[in-house]
Amino acid sequence: MRLILFLYSASLLLLLLPVTEMKKPGKGRGLKKARQKLSQDRLRVRGLRRQSRSGPSRFVTPNCLELSESGEDFVDCQDRHLTSIPTSNTWSREPKFLLLARNQIKVLHDGAFLGYDSLISLDLQQNQISLLEEGAFDGLTQLTTLLLQHNRLTTLSEEALIPMPNLRYLRLHNNPWKCLCVMESLVRTLQVPSNRNLGNHARCAEPTHLKNKKLKNIDPESLCKDIESTGDPNNNLTISIEPSPIRTKSDATMLCHTYVFPKRWMDCRNRGLTQVPSGIPEDVVQVDLSHNSISHLKPRDFQGARSLRILNLSSNNMEHLDTASLSGLLHLHELDLSDNKLSSVQYGVLEDLYFLSQLKLGGNPWVCDYNIHYMVYWLRLHPGVKYSGLLCHSPLEYSGESVQEYVHSYNRECPKDKQLSRPNQDQTDPELWETAMELQGEVEEELEPSHLRAPQKYQIIRLS
């Protein structure tokens, strides 16, 4: 019996040995670590799958605006301190307009715009771009507008434009172009007659003999003439750059920033301008000339701006507006003349503004005398124009009063008005006819411009 119990105990010990072996230090922890590593690997794979679906840029892209204008999608990434181009799968919808102005982009790498197949407008102005790699614009087959002005580009070849067969508008001005042999193909492309809107205002920065000459006007064959003498196909000569000469009148496209979306407008604020710059393109809809030192407008300042709808001339030094100052602005809708030195406007200044709907006049020292009557009469005949800021500055007795109230009180004091306000029997009294009071009223009425007077209703009175 004892032998049977001994054998039974020994078998139990043999069965328990694997369990104790598994519980030895190190073996259990190793299995646990293996399971943890496997779990981490699975999570990492899931993360890579999610990242491949949504794109890595979604987590690092700054807060750009995805908007829709007139049924077309565009992305506004202006002033976002970007140093590279966000990938196309960053956005919820494929944009047609991409605004990247005023960032810190220095290089456009190969394939930077792959995936932007529907893009028709690309704004890269006011960055620090100094290098375009060969395939930077690959995939932009639908692009029609490319803005590269106000960067640091020195050379560019025609090959960079080949991926964009539909390109119609190209801005290259305000770059320090080195007009050397490597630029020959680009210069020839720009000078093709059908490319009249490509690089119109781009100018050479060096060499000295080509300085400030437009790329469209230089001889492309002359760019490679010095190769034999220097032995350098790039013509890399060290040439000192002299300050550019002052032109008699500044060109708008050189001084101002041009934007194309959501509307084509020019930003000319705080440029130290003393007159309206020439060369405002005819397709520009809005021009902002505020915060400059413009003292007067010339008759032909806006002659070519046929599409202009909004004009901001606030915060300048204008003291008067001549009759032809605003001529040609037939389709202008909004005009801002606030914060100038205007005391009145000449007769006829506003006659060409047939479609004006908003007029800002505040911050001007309006003088309430007879010279201000034209402004009030014009506004009275154009009730659809919303205006603001028309307050008397002088004389002191009218200071702070609205000009409309002044003109109304001026007319109320006229003898003719007093006569017309009497009862009907006084108007038919023969004793009042041909009196000095009536004659004075007729003289006062004649002071009002004839074409601004409201049509008078005449009554035939039978005298007994």
C-alpha cells in the first residue's frame, strides 16, 4: 500500500515540473515582452495604413482656408510661414486656385505639385524662391496663371514651362534676373507673339549693359556671345550691380502686388506714391492706393482701367478734384475718398460715375459754403448711392453738422421758399406779383445749376 502511495506522489511531481519551469524568473517576462512587441508592431502598421490613406501632411499643415467662390474651390495659404508645398491629399477637395503668397518657400522641388491636376491658378509671389528644380511644375497640365513675382530667382529655362501647356499669364517681375546664356531659351519663349501675357515686366539685374532692360526687348542671341571668350556656358561673371535709375513715373505692375483670386486686384498701399502709377492693367477690378502721398489726380490716370469696380484713395493728401479727375471710370461701383484734405469738389467731377453705389467721404475738412452744393445736388439726384462722412468742418457755426442739413437750411432761408410756404390765397394775390421778394426768389433759384433743378410744375391762374 505504501509503495502505491509513493508511486502516485512521484507521478504528481513529474506532472507539476513543466508548470514550475514556466514560472522561473525570465521566462514569463520574455513571453510578455514578445506579446507587447507584437501589439506595438500591429499598431504601427495600422498607423502607417491610416497615414497612407489620409496623407502625412494632414497632421502638420497650418490652418489654411478651404473656400468656394462662384462654384470653384480654392485654398488660401497666404501668410502661413510655409517652407514647402503641402501635398494635394491634404485638402478635402481638389482645389482649382492655390494661394501661397507671402510665405517662406525657398526651393520648389521636383514633383512639388503632383496631384494638383485640376489647378488653374497658382500664386507664389512674395516668397524667397531662388531655385526651381527641373520637374517642379510636373502635373500642372491645366494651369493657366502662374505668379512668381517678388522672389529671388536669377535664372530660368524654357524647360520649366513645358509641363504647363495651357499657361496664359506668367508674372516674373521683381526677380534679380541674370541675363546670361542659360536664359536664352526663356527669353525666346517670352518673345513669341502669342505669349504676350508671359513675363511682360521682368527686367535684367545683370550684366551691367543689360541692366533694367525687359526680357522681352533684349536680343536672345547676344546672351551667348561671350561664351567663346570666357569659356563658361553660364557666363558667370562677377559684375557689380548699380542702383537702378529713377523713372519719371512708376509702373503699377512693378510697385504693386497683383492678386488674381477671388478677383483680380492690385495692392498699392504704403508705397510712398506721390501720383497714380501708370500701366494699371485693363482687367484689374480693384485698386487700393490708400496710405500714400498722392496730392491730385490727372485726367488720364485711370484711362486704361476699363474693368475697375473698386477704387480706394483714402489716407492721401488730395486737396481738390478736377473735373476730369475721375473720367473714364464708367463702371466704378465703390469709391473711397476718406481721410484726405478735400474741402469741396468741382462741378462735374462725379458726372461719369453712372454705376456708383458706395461713396466714402469721411475725414475731410468739408467747407459748408455754396461750393459744397454740387455734391449734395448730385447725391440727391442719385438716391441709389450710399454715402457716409459728409459733415461740415467749417465755418464754426456749422461745424459737425451734416452738409445735407446745411444745404436744407440754406434753401429754407431763401425768400422764394418762404413765399411758397404761404397759404394758397397769398400765391394768387395780384398785389404780390412783380414784388422785390419774388424777383429775389427767382435770382436765388438761378444759382442752382440748371440741369440739377427738379422739373417745375406750372399752374395757370385766371386773373379777374
